[in-house]
Amino acid sequence: MGFFDNKPDHPLADIKTAQQLIQDLPKSDALKSLLEISDWFESVEQISDFRADQRFEIVQLLDDTARPYLAKLVREYYGVTPLATFQETRIRVALNNFYARAAQAYHGLLTDYENNSKGSAALKEYLPLITVRGMHALQGKIKCSAAHYEKVAPAIWRQFAELYTHAETQKYADTPVKLYADSAFDITVRQKFLIVLMWYAPVASRLDPARTHIAERLTEYWGTHFLIAPKMTADSVICFNLAQPDMPDRVKADSAIHSDMRFLSAGNIDTHIERLFKILESNSVPDELALDKAYEAVVVGEVLRSLAAFWTKPTPVRRNARHQIKFKLGVVQGFVNIAMHVAAGNAPSETSWDAEDISATGFSCVLQAKNAGGIKVGSLIGIQPEKIPHYGAGVVRRINRDEQGNLHVGIEMFSNQVNHAPLRIKRDDANLQQGLFLKSSQDQEGQIRLLVGRDDFSMNYSLHTQYEGNDCLLIPVTLLEKGSDFELVSYRMVIEEAADETR
């Protein structure tokens, strides 16, 4: 297709002008360039004089032009280093706007085709590309919502369902296309549908932005293994209603079954997951995952474990009842701050939260938007309930942001009591590492769990400490969890004199 003689009154209707506008984009300012491209999407959408084939060519040109700017901002927003709040907000708004307008543009092209608009006959051979690109843009929008812990708007799921339904109805859901010129593999509409739902269902409200991105890459890596069926099977893990679309739901025994339902499963993915686990255990991240080198193997492994648990295990049953009890908690955020408060004799915190319910393993609360700064999934929290003399420690496992910006936070407790742990590499070393002993009846005999600073744990050397009046040797066992500023680790503890006798 090419640009036509009867051109609408729009600068992008002329190929030379369009190329000049693209060349004039500031190459070194990805944010500004993406915002400008988003505005062009909107302006093209508002001009009714474009033929459908003209509009498609312009939409495709804008989408292709945005690729390098989009990639740069995605790397920043989903990187391992947290952004300053102002920059995080600017990038999120730019990404949201672009994805929303690109998705609307591709959805509008399908509408033109269905309405038999002028020039729409030429779109028939491009329907698979139009649809999968529209779904790809919606995936980006959904990802932004997931990273910000927001509920995905119903209109997004409705558009997503409409795109897929069109492909099923018109019999092109399994036609492979190259999504972009630099895409390594072809993809079909059905594969994109499966990838988005199999990725989003396990991550919603449960992963921070960096881990959300890792989960997306892992899901895309295995996109050809996922299966879809119109009826529930023994392996089904997710269901989605095409007629009344909402966020994908985990399959339950009483899940509705009708012609508009689609049931998704992970197929024969178990052996592939095990193979990747073995590679990650060697502290290596395969290049084929297309992840930045900054994403550590241990973190990729954590995300993989979370996905695998969702994809391959039955629906979990709550083991501990929740009790609706309102109570106040003194709260300290971050490993360094918690260690300082505990070392100072459990100094009182300056911040308090109102908890709403509690169970044997955690609690939940609602934070007003003005008090929610810095909280994300994976944040380490020191907790001191009213009238309790010591701190406990837990980690934020779930966040939902409501329409008012308030955060509904779920916290899993590591331990209801933590004690200061002065750690030395050598017994007489004057330099101390800070640590926190976790008291728990669940620890194996002779082993103890600690919280230490990020990257402080090593399997290569033991540590010396004092515990309950004894000089002790801590022999490393395993790294249990790696957070943004902490590590949850396990050591075998030996009384120092006994340790000396064994040498």
C-alpha cells in the first residue's frame, strides 16, 4: 500500500512530511519522542477523512517509529534500580498513553474492516498483524497497571476479548505473523492471547515492577507450550469469559462452563521449567530469555518458582483463618531502618498503620495514598503491635490500589520477633555486619534464619555472632529469598567451643 493522491488535511498524510516529522524527533529524549508519537496517534484517530488502508499505513509507521523509544523507557521503568517517584510517574504516564492510543488505533482498524469502510478491503490480508499488534499494545497497558498495583480497567479486557474473538470468528487466530521487523519469532493471535493471560493471572498484585517484567519474559519464552480449550480439562488453571470479560480467574470446581468461556493450561511445561531451574542454580541467566544482565539468576529463579506454582499446582486452600480485628502497628520500612530500631533496644517507630485483619501468618491493612510512598511488593517491614515490646518482621506480598489511590496491603510475617545479630567474618573482627535473628518454632533443629543486607550473604564463608549468651559459628546453608534491600538466609548454628573442637 502507499499514500494516495486524495489526501486528508493532516501532515502525516504526505509521506515526505511524515518522514521529516520522524527525523525531527529528539533521538536523545525517548520520553518526549514517545509523547509526541502518542499525540500523532490521537490526531490520526480524530480525522475521519482517512481511508482505512491509509490509516493502517500511518498507524504502522508510528508504531514502528516508537520501538526504540519504547524499549528505552521500558528498560528504565522495569529495571532493577528503583526510579525516583517523579521520574517513575513521568515514564508510567508516557507508557500508559502510548499503549492506550496504539491499542485504540488497531482496534479502530478492525472496526473499519467490520463496517466495510472505504479502503477496508485492503486490510483483509493484514488482519492477523493488526490484531496481534493491538493485543500487544493492550499487554503493555495491562503491564503498566500491574506494575502500579492497579486493577485493569474493564474496557481494556473488553477490547482484548473483542480482538481475540474477531480472530477466532474470522479463522485467522492461528496465522503466524512477524510482530515487528526485529522480532526473533513469528507469533499468532492465539499465542498472544495465551501469553497475556498466563502471564497476568499469576503476577497481579503479587510482584514488583522488575519481577513483573521478568515474569512477562518467561511467559513469552514458553508461549508456544500453553494450551486453550472451550471446555475445562484436568490441567486447566485459568478461565476467561469472552462475552463478559474481566481479569482472568483461577479455575475452580464451580467455574462457569458455557460457549464463551476459554480454559487455559500450561501444557507439557514441567520439564522445561526444571531445565531452566538447573541453569539458574549455576548463577547463569540464558541469553534466550532476552533479559538485561542486571537481572540476577536468583531473582529470576524466584519469579520462575512463583509462575510454576500457579501454572502446575492445584488451587491453594487457605490454611489459616483470617480474623477481622482492627489494631495499630508501629511500622519501620527497610532492612537498615529495622536493624537500627532493633539494635537501639526496639526504639519506637514514627509511623503507624491500622491493620484490618490478622491470621497466623500475616495481616492486611489499608494505607491512604498520602502514607503509601515507597511501599511495593517485596518491601521489608518491621512491625511492632501496640503494647508489644519487640519488633517482628514481614514482607509485603500483595498490593491492590483502589480508585482513590489507597493501597490495600497484604503482609506475610517472617517472624513475630526479631533480635539484633552482630555478625563478624572473623571472631575478633572489629567490623560488624548487621543482621536480625528470626525467632520461629518452624526452624529446623540446629538451623536459624536471619535477615541480612542485600548481597551480604555468601556460601563461601561462615560468620561469628553472639546468640543467647553464647559465642556461635554460623555455617551457611542457603539463600531463601533476595529482596531489594535484604536477604532472607539460613545458617547452621554451632556453639563456638564445639565448633573449635571439630576443626
